[in-house]
Amino acid sequence: MLIEMIVGADYAIIGKDLSVEEKVYLHISSGVIKKISINSKLDADEYYEDCIIVPGFINMHTHIADTLAKEKAYGLELTKAVSPPSGLKHKILSATSEMELAEAMSTAIREMISRGITTFVDFREGGIAGCKILREVANTFGINAIIMGRPNSSPIEKLFEVADGLGLCSLNAYSDDELLNFRTIARRMNRYIAYHASETIQQREKSIKNFGMSDISRGIKILKPNFIVHLTHADDRDLDLVSANGVLVVLCPRANGYFGLGQPPIGPIIRRNINFCLGTDNVMANSPDLFREFDYIIRIARNQGVTIAPKKLLESVTTIPSKYLHLNTGVIKQGYRADFFIFDLSKPNVAYIEDPIKAIVLRGSESNIISTYLHGQRM
């Protein structure tokens, strides 16, 4: 077995149970972890003292094309900021060249990599052309981009030739038959399907008025989605249905706060043992920073009567999305992609914290990241 590189550190978070181990060495070949040596002393190509190797974060919901509109929607309500086709975001995107879009996406990807994000799931506007731009940009970095396209005048089959799935803005724009058709094609072509759900009260009430049920419930019953995003205004009936169907939910608490939409029901979600992930949503509104997402949602949960275990939050950006999306990343494990980052435990912001996972989740920041590895390449 040809080992091209050995990366070691005083600590590493290993396997699907996120176990903290000491003196860990990753044997990497062709961008894949071929072997893990624990409690060893080997000659490493790169060794990091007072550091921990952390699985690369998976950002489960982004819109990175609107990077070029950072803070231009500050203070606006959501509809005026991002709703198609007349929202500020869409006016800006339609007036932007492909070269400018590609440059904005590159900027967002560099920002994510600097913060330990090695995989992101993007709800991409612009149909087939928009998906192609993002694919080309992501490939130049080697980052894992899961592209969720949107239907337009082109057949869904054509969209799925360049996209990994379908990311719907709102179900209210589609009939039951259209949604069923989306589901049928997505399953046949082995593509993901997901949607924004009850992000606003208005979105939810419109669904109830027009279809007799919330958009959360309607989507679960017709689409059988891989995951659903937001659920800011989900009620107990919705959450019971989510739980009964084992649906993965993606929460974007900072985005909800930015647009004044309320807080996601993280307390009820945790009490029902519903698996959740985190997304940073629109770059125009939020930095793609999952450390800040940890900090924000912990405080929301406490106000809803729940204390989230730090390990649960780490799972929400690593092992849980890896499992639900059937990815070979998000876990430091033999046979998985060598996607990880080096977190410095000697920095003042994490001093005196004995548990490395608490240090990462409760106090960590970009300043702790020495380097990020994508497919075994140091970025």
C-alpha cells in the first residue's frame, strides 16, 4: 500500500462515535485515509503539537452566489430581500455576469475552507447554467459541493445531469402533481430532494389556506424529502410527523434571526430526538461560519428549556449529514476522504477547557484553525 503522506497530531476525533484519541496519525493516499494509527510515535510528514484533528464540517444549507450582495439587505424583511423574482437578491443576481458570480462563489468557498468547512449543500439559483458555474468553481478548490438546483423552463432530467438534487424555495408554487413528478424523477435518477419549509408564518399560512395543511406536512407526504430546511414556525403536529418519518431537518438560526423571523423550535426538536443539522444560509446575510451557528443555537435552546450536548452539535455538522446523505466525508475513518482541519488547543480562547469537543463547539473560532485539508491536500 502506497502511503503518500502521514499527518499526525496530539489528538484527533476519530470514527462515527467521534471518539477523542491521543497521538493519532492519518496515513493518506490518493486523498483517502488508508490507515489510522493511535497512541503511536511515527515519523510524520506533518505533526501538530497541542492540536486536534477534526473532521471537516458539513454546512447543510447555503446560498453562496449572493456573496456579492453582502449586507445590502440589512434591515429588510425576507420577502424584499431574497424572494424570487423581485427580491433584492434576484435583481442583483440577474444583473451580474457569470465571471462576477464565479468570483463571488470563489470568495465564499475560500471563507468556508478557512473555517473548517469541507462540504457544503447549496440551493443554487439560475437553473442549469447556475449549477454549472458552481460546479466549475467548486472543482477548482476540490471542495465537496452538493448542488441543489431549481426547476425552470428546462426539463428536470436535464437539471439533474448537472445538479445533485432539487432544492425548492417554497412548495406553494407547485401543485401536488408537480411535486409528485419531482419526487418520481429524483428517485429514478438517484438525486436528493429538499425544500424550504415554514421559514415564515406567511409561507406556512398560505400552504394551509391553499392545500389544507402546512408546507412541512405536505412536503413530507408528497415529496418524501431527504431533508427539509428551516421549520422556524413548525407546530407540534408537524414535528410529530417529522419524527415519525425520520426526516432530517436543517436549521439556520442565525439567518432566521437576521431577518427577524423568530427562532427555530430546537427545544421540541431535541425532546423528540429528531436528527438535525446546521446551515448558514445566505452569504449576503450571514458569514458561512458554523462556530457562530453553534454559539447562537446553544443560547436559543437554553431559552427553550434544553441544554444541547456539545457532542450533539459536533455530530450535526459531521456524522449526521454524512450518514443521511451517504457521504464518504465528515468522519475521520479508514476509506473516507481525507477532509479535516487542524484545531489549535493552545490558544487563549480555549485555555483551561479539558474536553476538546467543548473547546471546539463552545469556544472555537476561525482563529484556532491552523490549516484545512481537502482530499488530503493542505489548503
